[in-house]
Amino acid sequence: MKTYFLAIPALLASTAIVHAGGIDRSGQSINALFESGRYAEFSFGHIDPSTSGTSTMAVPPPSLSNVSSGDMTSSYLQFGAAYKADINDKLSYAIIYDQPFGADVDYPTPTGYYAQGAQADLESHAITGLLRYRMNENFSVHGGLRVQTIEAVAAVPFVAGYTVNGERDTGVGYVAGVAYERPDIAMRVALTYSSSIDHDVDTTEFGAIMSTTEIETPQSVNLDFQTGIAADTLLFGGIRWVDWSSFDITPAQYQGATGGSLVSYDDDVFTYSLGVGRRLNDNWSVSASVGYEKSNGGFASNLGPTDGNKSLALAAVYTRDNMKITTGVRYVNIGDAETTLNGVNASGEFEDNDALAFGVKVGFTF
């Protein structure tokens, strides 16, 4: 089983976590660290979600009931890059760039929906430096530091015309993990922990009131596996846990006006994936995979009205000489959700929503 076939589980890294729990975007993959020799990759994804809902009879006055929100999620681009090299036969390193968290919310106007005009945009960038030490042919350990920036803006006109602008802030976290490999059957099991990262964001609310908002992006654990199950056939998958129940964005004036958080989540999120890859010949490999994230129930935020998802992805890899080109598409069925204004009654129902993602990744071994 040729070593380049090990790339199959990394297909569509730029679109794999589209619409996952919370504001998860990249899944914080470290797959590049396990590539052979000196390696570089660049990835690009285009994600087009379609998310709309209808106000319910619980919203006063009655004239606001049964009004469509319109599509309140914008399409967005996702970029990634990585470089990996060996220091000696036991020690290697990788530098990985990703956009781990994000949000693009824009309720259209004029619709008559109670949240019309509400907007939110969160942007993050991270650079992770990793070292990997191979203890023997089967076992290795890896770890390093992650430097991350975040910035965010939001407008919530149905809360006294509220606006907030959070300046860019930089925080540092760490990554640690272990891996077991059987190269003869293309087996690898890798467990990776990513720490939470603290940010103290300079915040301006209502256009003039300044404060500092503490934001802690959540800790997470990735369990990734792959193994050959027949000649030129690979089974792969993963489980990702994210500590979203500890995530909270509560600017001071927003808390004073509402008594609650601008963004928070009640439950942690587990995201599962399972797929099969097949090498057709020396140049072409293909794969199909499914993803699942449980619906947790309860009310969702008006700035993120989704709850769980199911997905299907198809991809192909073209390999020639030292180059690999991965292309693919992922369809996501977004879980239904209810929103609220008072924490007691439903104010909106979001049903039958979905997203479509396209991804391209180019890798070079040299």
C-alpha cells in the first residue's frame, strides 16, 4: 500500500467542519505533520450555507408572527496552509495556518422579521508550530504552541439598537498528542488535545462605551484514525470533542441591557466522521465520507440558529510525481433549531436548512 495513499483522510480539510457545533470552522487538523519527507500544502474552501426561519406565535405583537427571516447566513471562504520537514530520522516539525473559528450572520432587511438587520462577524487566524518525536516505528508523540488572533463585530437592533466592536487580540495556547502507526497496513491512530486560548478584547459598545471583554476559545480533543481494510482500500474517520459549554461572549453593556450573554452554548459538541477511500490507479484516488453531530435540543442563539447536522462528502485525489491535488464537495443537512427572546418561549423556528461546500487542496513533496 503506497505511502501517498495515507493522504485520503485529510480530504477537504478546508470544508470538513462546515456548520459544526458552535463557531467551529477548521477542525484544527494536524494531518500535515504525518506526511512523508518535506511537504507543503495550500487549501481553499467555499462554503455556502442557506439558513432561514419563521417567527412564531409566541412573539408579540401578533403582526410579527409567521414572518420569514430570509437567508441570514452569508457564504464565506476558508483558507489553510502547512509546511512539514524532518530534522532527523526521529524528529520532525510542522507549521500550520488555519482559521479555526468564525461567524458570518446577516439578517436581511426589510422582511418584518423581528431580528431583521442583526449582524455578526467573527474572524480568527491561527499559526501552530508542532514537533513530532518518533520513539520507534509504531509510536510517536507530538506537541507545540498555537498563536491565535480573534476580532468580532455585531449589531442587534432588537436589543435597544445594540452594537459592539471587538478589536483584534492575540492569545497563545498549546497542543499535545500521541499517535500509533502500522505503515504496512496504512494504519494510524492519533489523539490530539488543543488547549483553550484566553483573549482580552478591547470592546466598544453602542459606538462609544469602551470596556474589555474576556473571551476564551474552547479546548478540544481530536481522535483521528485510518487503516487499510483491503488492497488499495482505506477506512478512515474521526471524533472531535469541543468544550462549547464553557464558551461565552458577554460584553458589559449587553449583559446590563439583557441580563444574559451575547453568545453562549449549553452543551459540549461531539462531531463524528467515517469514510472509505479507494486508490484506482497510480494517479487517482477517490473517497466518500459521512458526518454526524447530535442535536442537543433547547433554544439556539438568534446569531446561530442551528442544532446538529448530517453530511455527505465526495472527493478525489490526483497524484503526479511530487504533487497531489484534492478536490471535493460536501453537502450538509443543518439541524432544526428554535430561537428565543425571553428564554422561555420560542420566537423563531429554523427548519430544512442546508449548506454546500467545495474544497481544493494542493500538496507538494520535495
